[in-house]
Amino acid sequence: GIFLAYVVGGIIVSLERASYDDDKFTNRIDKIDSVMVSLGMPPDTRRRVMKYHCYLGLHNLEKEDVDVLFNGLSSNLTLELKLVMYESLIASAPFLQEVPVGALVALVKSFDEEVFSPGDTIVKKDEIGHELFFVMKGKCEVLGDFHGLQVYAVKNVGDFFGEVAIVMDTPRTAWIKAKVFSVLAKLTKHAFDDAVLEYPLVKERMVKQIMKSGMLSQISLDDPNKDDTKSTPLLSSVSGELPSARAMPAVDKMDADSLEAKMDRLNGQLRRMETMMINFMTRRDLQPQSAGR
């Protein structure tokens, strides 16, 4: 019926768009690699940069893609988008639960996103920090040493770290590195101070909560044998269920087979982008050399 036609039409449009995105992605990668070649970058550096841009492309995180989303929007729509993007992160932080709406809006406006490659250092032990991070995508490890021999905890989607740094100047107590490609939302101490400037009592209460959280974190770091690797659960203010099979409109076998075939084609197109990077690096001789060579 109408529902099936709508779904099939959406799939066809997605297939055409995926083909266009393939060409656009390839051209962008070619240009990036050409610049690195002209600068004399070594193969390992080129490979890491290319994998980074591949991740950005697959997840629509290139700056120009993000700019397309926000350019031209009214201030109200921009704020609404950011609230939707960061709502679950705010809900996961106890010290943000009682923040007045005005201050919360200012905080949300101040969030910046940053992408880290596997192995990238996010927080350096003993360094004075000035940022709070929320994990939006990926996974990060809290380490006792630079080489990762001591893993104190794992930060997953919805978790946060570095909160003490936005309320006082104190050395970081651990190394934190990205275990996989990770997208983090960052809030700086300067942005935090500006957001709560008109709410001194609220800031005082938040500082107490953050310091209490920081003390508990320090206790767990001082006792590596303590089982503290479980992530902070991601709290959600919106709950719901996927529609059950009974609620879905019935389609005859022929339509279902046709729909399944189109879905397979769409998945194939999407997988092409994931393998494109490997093929490109092979052509450019950017694959890591084996130990025996």
C-alpha cells in the first residue's frame, strides 16, 4: 500500500544518493592524499590521516557537512538541534540535573565536538586540565601509565570524564586515550564559568557535587584492584518501544521479497564506503608493512 511505496521510494533515493556520495568521498580522499604526497608525508602518517577522514566521511562528521546542517538556521532551531544532540549526555551527569534552564541552555551552546583516532591521547596525567568530556561515540580507556599497562576504567557512550577540571586547577590523575575512533563533546572551564556567571548558588552546588564525584574517582584510581570498569549508565528522559510485528502493515510475499532485495542493495552500497578506504590505501601503497618485511 502507501506505506510500502513510501519505504521503497526512500530506498531508491538512498541508493542514488549513496552512489553520489561514493564519488564525492573518493574525490575528497584523492585531494587529501595528493596534498600529503606533495608535503612529503611518510606512509604511516598518510595512512592515519586517511583513516581519520574515512571515519569522518562515514559518519558525516566533516566540518563542511556539519556546517550544512547549521548554516542559515534561526537561533531557536540551532538551540533545539543542540539540545536534541546533547540531551542524553546532560541526563547522564548528576551535577547538571538541577541547573536552571537559562544556565543549561548556555552550557549546551558551548559544547564542541572533537574526533579522536584510536590511541590518541585525550587527557595527560599530571597536566592541568580545563575541559570536561562526554563520550558521544566510541570508547575511551582510563590508564595509569602512558603505554596502557594499567587500565583503571573504560568510558563508553554516555559517560563523562574530566569534570573536576572545570571547577578547579588541579593536575589530571590519569591518562585517557581513545580505544577506537571516538566522538567527544567538550566543555571548557571558560565556557562553564560564563554559563553559570549569573547563578552563583547553582555554581557552588555544582562544584560540591563535582568535587565529591572527583574524590570517588580518585579512590577508585588509588585502588586498581577495585572493580570499577563498569560505565555510568546512560540515563534517558525519553523511553519507547519499537513497533511490534503485529503493528506493522502486512505485505504480500512478492512485495516483501522485492523490499528485501532493495535493502540488500542499499546495504551493499553502504559497505562499499567502508571498504573504499582499504582499496584506496592499497593502490597508494599505504598498507602497514608486515614485521617480516
